Amino acid sequence: MIKVNNLSKDFVGKEKLSVLKDIDLQIDEGDFVAIIGPSGCGKTTLLNIIGALESSTKGTISFDDASPEFGFVFQTPALLDWRTVEENICLPLEIKEKNKKVTELLHLVGLTNFSEYYPEQLSGGMQQKTAIARALVFDPDVLLMDEPFSSLDEFTREQLTLDLQKIWMRTKKTVLFVTHNVEEAVFLADKVIVLSDIPARIKRVIEIDIGRPRKTSIKSREVFRGYVKWIKEILKQ
């Protein structure tokens, strides 16, 4: 479990910029949580503070595990061009348990036949799959994903949401997923955290009561469209 209590973040330059304000949040183990809000509202900052990449100005974050491990997937895959897919994935391990773990992940993300390819030989979607596998290779407690599909075309993005759902259902990792796409948030998440403009506060935490696995056809159903409409209305407020 992750508990965020009274969290705020200010950036101080010539003037103080308050980005996050009094964030209270609980994320249970195994939750898939989407974070959505206006552009520049601090979604990535919140993710980075939870993952210990940035410090908060005030407030606390506590974990059931005293020292959880985090896997990160960013907007761009950030792969090493001189390493193959397999070599990129096993980078966090530095060869430790390479054969068993990497082989399992190559199969899970559908890249078994591309293990010896280099990043320049892969499509954008395959590069991001490699980045996801790399983030999972050391079996982190929490997977933090910062708009990982934002640069992909619509067809590839849709396919990767299906792939990510499959990966999550298999691994049951706790996932925090930042996105600007309301439909993507509703399709993937158990909970959608809706943030206000800066200084960002939590407007609403919405539980998505739709069974799994979710197929693309769910997007045309009234229940799905209802959640999308509700979240968009909250964002406009």
C-alpha cells in the first residue's frame, strides 16, 4: 500500500511556483491507477515524488514495504542503441538471472523473435514494449508510467493498451499511469485520479467498475462512455 499524506511541492526560482497542494491519496497493492489532469498540472511531478526521483516540499509518503523498488517507463523508451532488445531489457540486472527472467519477459511482451534486434530496427510500439520489459525485469513492487504511449500512432497505442492490460493481469503489479487521454485512463485503470490545474489538488478519485479483461469493443458501451463523460466534466470544472 502507498499512502500520500498532505503532500505539496513548490519550485523556487525568481518566484515560487506551487505545483502540488495538499495531496492525500491511498493506493492499494495491485491497483492500476491512472492519473489525469490538465497539461502542466504536476502529474509527472507527483509520479517522480512517489518514485523518489524528486523531493516534496511538505507531506509524507509511506509504504507497506519499507524500501519498495520502482520500475519506470517514460514517454520515450530511452533504449541504448548499441544494445539489442535482450541486452536492453537485462540492463538493470547487469546479466544477473538473465536467461530465465529475460526470456519470460520477451515472451510476455511478444518480442521473443526480436531479442537480437537493435532499437533502430524496431517500430515505436516495439521499442516501448522493450522499455516496459526492462522496467519489469528486476520484479519491482511498483511500476510508474509517464505517458508511455503519447508519441505513438492511434492503432499502435490501442494495441499497447491491450498488451499492457494483459501484462498487468499476469503480473498484478501496482501501476501508476500518467495520461492525458481520458479513454485510455478508463480502459486501463481500476481508479482514475483527476487533478486540478496548478497548484494541483485531487478533484476526484473515480473507481472504474468494469470487469476484466476489457476488450476494445467496451469503448462503445454506455457504461464506458459514461465514465469518460463524467471525467471530462470534472476536468472542465
